[in-house]
Amino acid sequence: MQMEVIRVGFVGNPNCGKTTLFNAYTGANLKVANWPGVTVEKVEGETIYGDQKLKLIDLPGIYSLTSYSIEEKVSRRCIMEHEVDVIINVADASALERNLYLTMQLLELGKPVILALNMMDIVEERGMEIDLHRLPEMLGGIPVVPVSARKRTGLDVLLHAVVHHYEEMHRPEIVTYREDIETKICLLEQVLKETYQIPENIRWYAIKLLEQDEEITSLYPVVLPEVLDRSYEKDIINQKYDYIEEVMEDTLFYKSEKAAFTDKVDEILTHPIWGMPIFFGVMAVVFFLTFFVGDTLKGGFEVLLESGSDGMLHLLEKMGVAPWMISLVVEGIIAGVGGILTFLPNIFILFLALAFLEDSGYMARVAYVMDGLMGSLGLSGKAFLPMVLGFGCTVPAIMATRALEKESDRRRTILITPFMSCSARLPVYVLFAGMFFGKYAVFAAISMYFLGMVIAVVTALVIHRIETHTEHHTLLIELPEYKTPNARTIAVYVWEKVKDYLTKAGTTIFIASIIIWFLLNFGVHGMADEVSESFGAVLGRWMEPVLAPAGLGMWQIGVALISGISAKEVVVSSFCVLFGIGNVNSAAGMASLTEQLAEAGFGPLNAYCMMIFCLLYVPCAATIGTVRKETGSLKFTLKMLLFQLAVAWLVAVLVYQVGSFL
């Protein structure tokens, strides 16, 4: 009998194209949340094949089900707790031997499995052949479907296998272990059956007990010292790989006839000497596109904002709306939110470039290339990936530290990752660099990215020197095949990021703009006639003595920095509201703000210190919440915030004092 909804879990190694395949079915119609009780994201989507509705679940990318990492535990729990009805095991067909180890483990779970051979186009390009008749036979008769997520071929055939065959799929036992292990498995099955009444797939539980799997051993303790005399995990792994070798010999042909394009490119991009300069060159190109091209496109947005602001002002005046309401709408909401929207072209290009690098396979090389540098800091090369992700958004960058094996490494990486310039800081750099550095504006802005990296490296180095017991571990990471980035995957990624940015503009920045307007227009005696009598001025004056040594001794700057904790873009919208500028990105708006700041003695050196402070001081509220959630420690989170405030103040003061002296 057909179920109302078939729940399909996508399982595969990292970089096997699993998410690209998942996106091919779901598009941007995704639901993202955390798994209950853990901080690993799950992504869900829906699709329909014929009249059958399917719920698709994109499980974390894993290499095995040994339950060592958070991702492995989540994937296994999802499968074992009957959250999926059928598994689509996505395998990179161009690296089939490595991918089949996970397939073997999935088959032992006792769930219906369909093997989706992705990247078949790469197999053909290399002149290799896979026997698609013999392969399913050697895998116990499970459906094997060749697909290309990138070219969107084989997608209907894969869903057909899910809808029409999953109920009749048998659970094959394709690997028979050597006699002594099979004897132990039989004894354990008997005890488990008698003691715990496990309803199905009892063989898998017996195998896990032999492997001394922590989770299964604690759930189903068995006292058989003569059977469980040691861990048989290595024996079982070796025999799985022995069978995989047999499968490869019988099903994969012409493997070495054509040299892999990836190997040739990696000779250059992962070169021990040139690999790192090439990476910095790539990032320089990304920043060039972000600023030069982004600023060119930004002009159109500025014209639209100015027209919209003037139109709204005339409309409200014509309607006879109260002056305070006009001020709130035009000077508060439109100036604050609109000022942020004009930076959308810069944000779009930054995320487009990062998505291109990620989907091409280059980003995985970054960890490999930077392993030497990170090793000298007591960290794995993997720790550099969250730092690179931090150029886009600090929240997913902090979450990416889950890939690090040791908790101490995770915390050190979490501590330094917020020093990387996220996209939310970009509007601050563009504004102040554009106002004060003229033709050198781009270089001033780009210097923030490199300064953040330097501060992060120095911080990690100091901690490594203090914690002398830290050791560098050998980096084990898969370098995926280079491929032409998939337009659909990139479009989905960029749209999700742009949507988040627009959502933030419509919620956080909208609310922050209203609050700032209120702080600047009301004081202890009600509505203030002068801004200097407002709550905001009082709050800012408390901060003036602290910020003055850094060249930031203006009460307006104090208010803007506090508001920036809600979201870093709010610093820009705050200046719009604080100085009464409708469109700070227009030539007239920038000239007006520059003039007002100059009257207070605020020049290029002050502007540079402002950029530094915004780079280094506490991250946004969303990042703070993520750090608290990922570390599970309020104490660590508070210490991190105090540390970052201290670093921001010290560096800004140092630059200002030295700059003033020179």
C-alpha cells in the first residue's frame, strides 16, 4: 500500500554532489532548521513525482556511520529512528571506490537503499566505464541509477525508483565476514533477540557491538567477554574494503586511460610554494569585483532611493501628516533601511564569487594549502575554512567549526573567526573609504580584510604559545574534482543569502532605525528640540572619553557602534539618521556627511580607525547567539566579547596615536 508521503534521505560523502542533486529537485523551496538536541542544520524540501508526494531530507555529508562526529551521529540517528523511508545514497561515480564504503554501511542498516551514481559526465570525460548491470548484482540487487546533478540528467529515473520500487526492495547482506566474526555475530544476534526484542535488522546491532560502538554498547549492553574480547572494527572495515576491491575489478574499466584534469590543476593551485600566493590572488580578484563592479551598479540603486525618499516626503506633506511622523518615515525608516539597500550590488557580487569558488571545488583546496600556516598556530588546515566562510557571514562560519575534531580547536577557531570581515561590515568600509580616501578607497577597504586575517593569525599564535600542550595533527581532507559550477546551485545559494540580507533590512535594521530615531528625537523632557538633548546624545557622551584615544570621540559614533551590535549594517543606517541624511551614498549625501564630520575634526585617520573598530569589535547579535549555542558556555561567550572589545580598542588607539604622531 502506497504511503501518503514518502520520506527520502539524501546521504553521501562531502563534495559528492548530494546538495546539488537535492537542490535540483527542491529549488529554493527549502526549509532549514536544527536537528532536535543538536546544532547541526537539516535541510528539507518537497517534490512530486506523478501523484506521489515526497519529502526530501538532505543529511549532513559524511564518510561513514561510525558515529564519531556530530554529523555521523545525526545521519545515523535520522535513519535508525525511522525518519526516512528510503535512502538515496549519492556517490561520486568518478571516485566510486572511496564512496562505496559508506554504501556498504548503509546496506547493513536494513533500510531500502538506492545508489545514485552522480558525476557520470566526469566518468565519461575520463574515458572510464562502469558496468551498470554487474554493479547492482554485486550490491545485492539494489537499484543503481546514473545521474548528473550538474546537467540534470537521470533525475526522473531516480524518483521512479523511489516511488515504484522502494516497498519491494529487500535488505541484502552482501558482505560475509570471516568465519570467527560470523560466529560471534550469530551469538550476539541470539542474545540481543532474547534480551532486547529488537524488531528488525538485528545483524547491524550485533556488528556494532563487535565494533564496540559507544552508542549501541550503552543502549544494548551485552555481557559476553569471550565474544566481545576486543574491538573488531578494523577487521570489519578491512573485509568491507576487500569486497569493494572485488566490486571495482568486476565493474570499473579503463580507470587509468585518461589523466584527471584535477591532478594537473592541483599541481599549480596546491603547490607548496605558489599555492598560498595564488589563494591571496584569488581573494584579491573577489574583492576587486566586489568593490569596483559593485560600486558601478550601486549608482542605480542610489537614484531609486533618492527618488523614493523625495516622493514619500512630498506625499506625506500633501496628506498633511504630522511633522514628527514625516521625520520618522523619511529620516528614520527610509534613510536607515534605504541606506543599506544601496549596498545590495556589493553584497550580491561577494556571495556570487564565494558560491562560484565553493561549487568549483577550489575552497576545499584552501584548507590543504593553508595547513602549514595553521599548523604553526596549533590548528588544523580545516580551521581556515570557517575563517574563509567568515568573509560571507560569521554565523555559518562559526557553525562550520563542527568539522574540527577537538573541542579546544573549535573554541580557538570560534574566537578568531569573527575577526574576518563579513559582508555586513562591507557597507561601513564602502561608506568611509569612499568619503575620505578618494582614488585609494578600494585599497583602504581591502586592507580591512587583510588586517582582520592578520589579527586572527596573531591571536591564534599567542594562544598557541600560551597553551604549549597543543599539538598539530595531520590533515586528512578530501579534495573533490574540479567542475564547472552549476548555475542552478549558485543561483539558489546567492538567492538565499540575498534574501537573508533583504530580510535583515526589513526587520532588524527597520526596527533599529526606529529605535535610533526615537533616541535622537526624545529626551528626559519628551520630544527634544535639539539632538544634543536626546537620550542618544546622553548615551553617546558617556562613551566619548573611552573612544577619544582612538580618534572616535564623538557621541554620534558611540550611538552608531552600540546600534551596530544588532547588525553591522546598522552602523551606516545610524549615520544616516544621526546626521539627518536621506541618502548617504549619493554624491550630495556623502559630501554633506563629510562636511559635518570635518567640522568636528573627523578626517581620514579617524575614518580609518572607525573602519578598524567596526572590523574588530563585538560581532552582531546573531553571531553572539550562535557562539553561545555552539559552545554551550555563556562564560566563554562573555569572555570572547570582552576580548574582542579590548582588541578593537587597542588596535584603533595604536593606529590613531601612531598616525597622529607621524
